[in-house]
Amino acid sequence: MEIKDWPSAKTTPALYRELKGLGLLENLAELEAFGYTVLTPDQVGSEAQHEAARNAVLRIARERKNCTNEELEEVFADGQELLRFVLWDDPIFEKLVLHPAALGLIQWLVGTDCILSLCNAWVKGKGESRTEIHADWAQFDMPTMAVEPYGANFNYLLTDYSKEDGGLSFVPGSHRWRRLPSSEEATYWADNAEPVEAKAGSMIIWGDHTWHGSYPKTTDGLRLMILGMFNRPHMQTQEAYRQTVSNEALARNPARFAGLMNIYNSMPWGKTPDYGKTVKAPQGYQSLFDEEPAGDRFRLPNERDYHSYDSRTGDKLKAQMSGDGIQFLDVYKGAGTGLKK
Ligand SMILES: O=C(O)CCC(=O)C(=O)O
């Protein structure tokens, strides 16, 4: 059928067309049916890109552990670590969080206005260490998951994955159960979950409803991976991107990057709410293929004074709220989503 820009479907038609253009409809179906999907190394990038990403991870690991490449295997023997907050440590990470196929599928799960929550390098050594079966759903006080995922991940594999390689494992279909595993279930699935068999350069994508874990690594060498997690924009991010992004980083990246940094979410408010006025969000759908540097379109908001009440802004807001109520809702929604101002 013809996919039109039906307003009722919001940004979904535009995203759907781009995913179709990228040949990702089968991946979409896998996400819906089984809760995860795997992109091939060719879909993810060139051999040079995979190599550059691997080298960046090894360099960061060496620097943080203050050791040589040769010593890394010993450092991570029987262990694994998420090397956190690597976005600003190498230019390749800014490219990866905007990767059209990965970001497109992630946006399918958590919305075209999703934000970056974390960007990590994950290093795992040979030995007993493994990740227990869990779901990334982080609303621990909400035992029943919402219908829509709130978070979605990519794992960019920089070494081959198999059961023996200590790769990721999934409980296919578990995203439909919409609850976290009990400890008994986590124990059962630890050795029964389906291991991902995929070559270095592949990317695995899934939402925060899907149960997953990993197997111990019995083969020699390190398991290397880059992890990106994206959230809906009302959520607290795991890492401090909004607080650390620079005007230079906003300028050298396309408009969508500013959204990933969550800079036009006006909350939290002080006495004078600034419903997203300081940093104007781009209107409508942002193409996955937009590579045009934003230049000076976005600037970080000035330091906010939460304690002062600005009566001119207050009067304006009073006028907006004096209508039939719907007006106010529009203003309020626009502040959080960046879609409507
Ligand atoms: O690779 C692993 O051991 C687990 C990865 C994981 O849980 C995640 O990326 O959310």
C-alpha cells in the first residue's frame, strides 16, 4: 500500500519509508516477533570502520587500565567491564550513535525523539564471567512493563560472537511477557538462552523488554563490543550527555545529534518554566540520512536561574492556559517531546 504522511501516525510513515529504503523490514519483523535482530557486518559498515572502532576500544581500555595491548588479556581474565561514557573519547562514537540502520531500528522501538542514555565500550576476558539473564527495563518499581519499550540498545560486535566466545544470548519472544525475570527464571535461562552467532562487525538491536544475558568465554582472546542505549526523552539518562555536550559537538553533527543530547528538553523547570524556548527543536521528522553539520543552529541554553520569576513569561503562560485547556496541553507536550512548539 502507499505509505502516506498520515498525521495520525505521526513520524512513523517517514521512519518506515527510510527503514524500507535501507532494506530493514525483515529486521523490523524480527524485532516485533522475537524481540531482537542482528545486522550483518556489511549492513553496519566497511572493514575500515570495524577496524577503527576496535582500535578505539582497545586504546580506551589500555588508557583506563594503564597497560599494554599484550597485558589486556590478563587484566580482563575472568572478568568483564563496561568502560563508561566513551562518547567524547573518539570521534567514531559520534558517528556510531547516528548510524542510520541502528538509530532507525532503535527509533522504531523508542520513538524518533529518543535520547542517548549511555555509550560504552565493553571488554570481556576468557573465564567464568557472564552476564545474568535480565531485561534492560529500568523502572524497577514498575513490575509490569508498558506496552511500548522505554529503552533500546545496539551492541556493535568488534570480535566474533558465539556461545564459546562468551557472546550475548536471548530468550526469543520474551519481550511479549512484559515483566522482569524472577531469579529462578534467570537461573533456568542462563544455560538455555539462544546464543547469538555473528561475525565481528555485526550489530544486535533490541528493546528493554527482551530477556538476555551472556555465556562464559571459553576461547582465547578478548570479547570487544560497543554498546549504545537510547531512552525516551522524559527519562533520566544513565550518563551525562546533556551536561557535557559542547557547542562545537552540536555544530559538527547533524540536527538529530542535538536531540540525542536532549538539549531541547526544557525540563526541569524553576519558577519560570521555559517550555523549550531556549533551544528550538527542529520540527517534524529528522532524516536518518541527514549528515549536514548543524553549524550554529543549536546553542547550549544559558545557565538557568531556577529561583527567579519572570513576569512577562508568566503572563504569556497565563494567557495560554486561559483557553480551553487543550492549548496548555499542546505547550506542555511540546516541551517534553520537541515535536510541537
Ligand atoms: O554482552 C553482555 O554480556 C550483556 C550485554 C547487555 O546486557 C546489554 O548490552 O544490555
